[in-house]
Amino acid sequence: MRILMTVIILALCALPAYPFSDQSTAERMLKENKYFIDFLNLCVTNFGAERAGDAKEKFFEIYQLHFNAQVFFLQSDYKNSFRNIRSSQNKGAALYLDILRNVYLEDTKNLLDKLAPDIIKSKNPRARLYLTLAYRDRSISKNFETIGDASNPKLYSYKIFKYIDGLKFSRRAKRYGLLALYESRKDDLKRDIFIHLLEMERESGSKFFNRFLKKSGKTYIDEMDKSYEAHEKEEAAAPKKDEPAKDAKGAPAGTAAKQPGEADKDDAFEKRLEKKVRFRKERSTAQHILQNEFDRAEDIMREYVDDFNFKLIQATLEVLSARKGDGKGEAPAAGDINYAALIKQHYDNYMRTRKDQKTLMDEFASRLKVVDDIDKKGEEPKKDAAQPPKDETKKSDDKKTR
């Protein structure tokens, strides 16, 4: 019995398990390579096509190989799928290194070196701290670039992971640098940045701080001293824009009349309570901005402004760009910076693109082609130089037979 069990186990172990291992390996590598291509797509879209030479065509070759690897996987041809993935990662590692070394590390150093003089002169401790963190992350990014370049040439995925870490730290270094740019500005400019940020929020549909916008001087202070009841009366008496037509009973036309005991959604207790809380926090924010206490105002605004850091940097760059165009830019170092061009880097730092911008993968959708790996039959084999022609071999055979 033991001998029989041993024979069965050895027979099972001798069965080929390669198809299952090839399938799992190819599936895992496809997911991994998809992440590599998605990450590289944004880098090449924002900078690679114009900064890294023929990066656009190189990225198309990488994406084409990955696309065919997916097709081979669906055809259960795991061997060819694996080969295409390896080729895609080989070319991807080279492109990653080129973009990290020649675009991101270079841009980060140029940006921080231009921002450093004004930040140091401002003597703002938070600005100096952000600048220190920015230089630190740039050094870490350089270390990842060195580690990936010096690793085993055949470990493509390991190289790409290190380059991705380098890109992430380079982006974070630029984010710290732009935050240091905001912190180093003077109080009057910070006030303009906050107002511009809140105006951007108003355009997106936010109600926070709308009653203070476009007010200054005495009207601004009067709005701060106003009570909630007085504000409610003014808001009810003010004509509303795009107000729908009402019927004889005062209800909006085309809607069913409400029952006497039915409460309106806007008059619910939770809504009224939220409105009172917002009214009180708006007053505190206006007071902090008026007294140049921007840190305290920021703590309140973060509750109502989503993605605050991104919008704060965007507002800073737009205000500085507008001031520079009006001849009000802050000299000396700030005058050498193209703030409008930094907005593109700012979007890339948060791994985003503008709404009207298409990525290269969207452009490549119509160019992708399926490459078949079927051997062509019926072709004449290549003649070997050492092999005699067919006619001569026949003559020699005839002589032997005679």
C-alpha cells in the first residue's frame, strides 16, 4: 500500500504544471505592468512629449507591447504574453530613467534654487521648513534614481519601482517648494490669495464666505458685526436670481401644494443649525483674515474647502502671475519665475491633468494593432551555403547508381 501511494504521488508530481504557473505569472505581471504604464502615461503626457525627445513614440511602443500581451493572455498564449510584458518593461525602465533624470530632478532643482533666495530673506520659519523638506525629498529622489540605475539590468520591474519612488519624492519636493512660496509672501499678498481661493470656491458652488466677498473697509466690518437674524431678514428680502414663477398661492408653478404640517427641506432643524454654524465660522474667518492670522483662518477653511493645499497653491500661482503681469511682482528673485508655467507642474505634482487635456493613452487608442505570432507556412527555407543545389545532388546520386 505504501509503495502504491508513493507511485501515485510521484506520478502526480511528474505531471506538467507549467500552464497553471504561466497563467498566474502572466496575470500578475499584466496587472503590475498596467500600473507602470498608467503612472508613466501622466509623466509623458505632461512633460515627456516636449522635454524627453522622442518619448511619445517610445511610450507608444511600450503601450503597444502591453496591449499585445493582453491579447495573447486572452488567447491563453501565456508564453508570448510573458515575452511582450518583459519587452515592455525593458523599454519602460529606460524611459522612466530618462524622464526622472532629465525632467523631474532637473525641474525640481531649478525650481527650488529660484525660490530659495526669497524664502530665506523672508525669515518665515514655516517657509524655511518647507524649503528644507523640499531639498530633502529631492535628495531622496536622486538616491532612488541611483539605486534603480545600479541594480541588476534584468530586474526591470525592480528598476521601475525605484524610479516610481523617485518620481513621487520629486513631485512632493516641488509641492513643498510651492507651499514655501506661499508662506514666504507678505500679509497683503496672502490676504489676496485667500480671497481669490474663496472666489474660486464660490464659482464652484460653495456658499462659505460668499457674503464677505467683494466687500472691503466699512462694509466688511459691518458684515462681521451683523447678527444671524438680521442676515436672515436681508437674505429673505433680497431678490433671488432665476426665481421660478409662482402661482396664486405663492407656490412655484408646476409643483404640488404642500400640506400644512409638511416642513420644507431648507427649514429643517439640521439645515438651520448647519447654516448658523457656518455663519459663525464665516465671521471668525473674516476676523482672522482682517487681523492677518492666516494660520487660524486656514484651520477653519479646511472644513469647508476640499483639497485645500492644491487650491491654495493654485490660487498663489494665479495671483502672483496676475501681479507680475501688472508690474506688481515681488523682486528680485520672484521676477525670474514664470508662475503661469508652474501651474502645469502644479497639476502634475498632484498627478492630475487639466479637464480639457487628453492623455497620450487616449490618443493611442486608434493606433493600436494586434500582432499575430503565427509561423508562416509554405515559405521556402533559406538555402545553406554549404549545401549543394538540388540538381547537383541528383546527378551525383545517378552516378553512384550507375
